[in-house]
Amino acid sequence: MTSEERRRFLDTSALESPSDRMFCHVLHYTGCRPSEALAITSRRVMINDSAIVIHSLKKHKTDQQGRLKQAQFRSVPVPASLIEHLDLVFGLRSQLRRDLVIDAPLWSMSRPTAYRLVKRVMDRAGIVGAQATGKGLRHGFGVALVTANPPVPLHVISQLMGHSDSKTTEIYLQVLSEERHSLVMNAWA
């Protein structure tokens, strides 16, 4: 997804319910998989740090010897405004004040419902093709980090996206021509 498509996705998500809008924003700002977003609980929203802790669901559950591995998590910094909106929608600070931090997921929708939500917002935003999916949002997140000014180092992108091998992350270096042009122009600025 291009930066323009990502912007349109966010703008169009405003037509959804507050909870669904926040789901779309979390996908956009964290680059997590929809199934990972569905697993986020209020305990995983770090209000003071402006970060969301994502349970990496695609990591192998056993090592090469077949032993169970510990669950793996990654902390993704997000804009403070996203944290504020999550608090407004889900009452996160209120839960903390009353020591009612709930381990239930913020969203109770199923994976197919989440998929349909993303597709509906993409359709309304006029985004078509392979990028009009949750995976497209994830790829757009990676491309946005690569094309940032200055670009985010590859090893940091790998950590933020939960990749165990930087070879997986290198696909985000193959950016679209519009983004590539922007990268080169930024180098001369």
C-alpha cells in the first residue's frame, strides 16, 4: 500500500463504529496481523509508554529439539493519540484505577469478521488488489518504515514486525516506484 492508500484507509475507517475504527487504526499503526490485533488485551496497551505489546502468533511454538518455547511478544511504539482513542473507546485508564485490568481481548469479533471489516473499509476507500487486505496493511507499515525520513533500520523493522529472520524483512526494501522516487529525493534534500 502506498502512503496515500494508507491515509485513505484511516480516513474511511471513521465511518465505522468506534471499536471497529480502533481495530483499523491498530492494524495501521502497529503492522500486526489481524489475528494478533484480536488477541490484544487492555493489559497489553502501555498507556504511559505509548506502545502496544503484540503477542507474536506466527512464531514457532517448539525449538529444533521439539521443546516448547516461551510465548514471544514485541512492543510497538504508537502515536499517543492512538492510546488516547483506545482509552476513550475501551476505558483503559478507568480499568487501571480500579485495578480491573482485564485479560479479555479488546475485540470480540472472529477472524472472518475482522477480515470483512478490513475489506469493507478498503472497498470504501477505493483500494483494490492484493493490498486491499490486512496483509496489505502490514506490508504498507513495513514500506512506511523503510521510506521514513530517515529510514528505520532493517533490524528495528524486523523486531517491530515480529520477524525471526531479517531475510523476511528485506522484502520491504522492494518498494513501489513512487516510494522509491521519494526515497531518492529525500537523500538529496
